[in-house]
Amino acid sequence: MDNVSNLSTICQCLKLLELQDFRSLLGDHRAKKLYTGNTIQLHVAGQLLGATSYDMITEQLQAHVPLQKITGVSSISPSALSRKTATLSTDTLQALFVKLVRAIQHHHPDQLEKLPGGKKLCLLDVTEVTLPILRASWANYSKSKHGVKMHTRVVVADPEELIYSDRIIASTMDVNETELSLELVTDPEAIHVMDRGYQKHEHFEQWDQPTNKINFVSRIRENTQFIVTRDFRVPKADQEIIVSDRKVLLNKCSRRLRLIVFRDEEGKEYFLITNCFEVSAVEIAQMYKYRWLIELFFKWIKQHLRLVKVFSYSPEGIWNQLYLVLIAYALCTLVRLQSGSPKTAWDILKLIRIYAHQPWSAMLQALERKPSRTSKGRQRLPAPREPEPIQRKVIVR
């Protein structure tokens, strides 16, 4: 990171976007005040500082002189910011997001030795953003529900330290997961892990083609029909977890796949279909357990970056906000990696908000500061005392 110690923390973070004086040839040819570069900067700053409306973003701009200098704008009205946001090119935001993802991959390559099977792990799932019926009639799903979906692929670089999204596809709520899974399951060097919503036997067959094989692990419904062609022996040490390990034929699928049934800690059984035969059944089960990390990712961006609150109800504004949220998340991750801090992404975001108007040197000191006391673990509780007698009448004069 090109550190400038006297630059404010929020401006130092925005420098990582490399958008100073960036203009779009088509979108900014008549722009006098707001153009693509500083509009993105204002939005990302708003996401990092917890803004939930255009009004808050414009107030943050007026309150922070360094932010005015880096964006080249001293003040702007919320309506002007709203109009400009709706005209932003989603392709430009996507390119910026991909650029940040590559920077994350450069600073933290996938830790394959920490992953089951020693292979790259990609998780697939979808999250929904509900919209008001009257304001977003274009996102009609049912009489009582309107909204959009963010079909997401998350990379598990390190199960304990780093996960990040590297691809999303936005859609209205009536688009099923299987309609877009072929566009997300594309990496021949990764194992793609997904839930029952992605079960489509024609896709399983396509991913298992010998000329272009793509590894996958998918949970399937318990009532799925199949024909067993071979039973694999389950090692005695794994029998508490693995119920069965078989080679099977599914309906509408000519490829022989592997069906693993495993039992979790609570005794619930899961049916997994995969084309990974060189990996142990226990490792396949562990891969599926890591699918919970994408749920934590969705919870993070909704809770800390307020994805549940949209700024605009137009299609373009919502698509753009999805990418702006992901850019803010990637920026927090990149700050953590470049600073070498052991803190979590949430810790980094809290410190950015606390030291936003302070010099970057103060932020660095906070990142390097060690805790004043270390935990001694759970302390022994004192023995319970005898209950005191209850006073039934009290008079205070």
C-alpha cells in the first residue's frame, strides 16, 4: 500500500480504487461536477462509513474536507447523486470489482494445503433483497413479494482467515438458481459446492464431460431416484460420519457419479452427489460443511454494509448498488491483507469508521496495537450465595 501518513483514513482507502480523475467516454462527456470516478468514490466512502441514503452521503462529503479534495467535489445534492448513480455503467463497476479481486488473490493466494482434497473451493448460493411492491413493480414475484436476487460465487482461500466473492449475477426474484448455475460453475481447477437448489441432472452430466470436466459437490433431495452400480468400502474410522459411498446413475444423466451419504453431529443425514472420485468421502463431507461460509458472507454484507437498505428502486440503481457493496467488502479485505493485520474484516471496517477523519498513521497504530490484556479463558464462577429474605413491606418517609 502506498501509505501517506497525513492523508485521512477514508481517503487512503479510496486511493486503492485508483479512480482519481477517471471519466467514462460515453457517460461523462457532458458531466461538469459528478463523473464516474468521483461518484463511485462517494458511494464506496458511504458504504464504508455506514451511510444508508443519498442524504447521508452528501452530508459526509460536506463534513469532510479531505474527501472533497480527493473527489474534486465540495458539495452535491442528493437528487443529483441519485440521477448520476442510475446512469453509471454496471460494466465499469464489474471491472473495478474484478480488479480488486485480482489484487486480493495477489496478496493472498489460495491456501490449498488447508482445504480438503488440496483443491480450490468455490461456494454457490443466492441471497434475496426484498423491495416494496409499490416502488418496484418491475421486480414482481408474487402478489405479496417483490425483490431481486444476487447469485453469488464465493472463493474459500483460507477457511479460517479469508473468503471473498469473485463473481455475481443479479436477477429478479423469479429467476431460479439452476438457470444461472452454468455461468457460475466454470473454473476447471476448482471444486464447486452447492445446495439442493442447484440440483439439475442435465447440468451434472455437462460438468462431467471428459473433454471439459468441472468438479462439483451438490446436495440432492433424499427422494432422488438412482441406480447403484458399485459400493465403495467405507473405512472403519469414517463410519461414524459416512453412512454410504456409492457409484450411481441418476435419471436423465448418463454419467456415473458418486453418491455420498454422511451424518452430521446432530445425526442428520445429507445426500451429496459429486464427480470427485479421487477425494475421500470425509473430505467431500467437509467441503459441504464449508458451504456455511457463504451464508456468513451474506450475513456480513447485509448486517455491516446494509445491503437490506437500497438507495434506489430503479433496476440500474439496484444492480449498481450490489456491485458497490461488493467493492466496499473487497476494499476492507484488501486493506487487511496489505497492512498485514491479523484482525478480521469486521474489525477493519470498525476501525475505518472510527478513524475515518483521522490521519492514516493513526489507523496504522490502531491496526498494530496489541490488546491490553489477554483472555485467561472462562473463569470459575463463585459459589452461589444463599438467597436473602424478601422484605414484604417497606416504608420510606
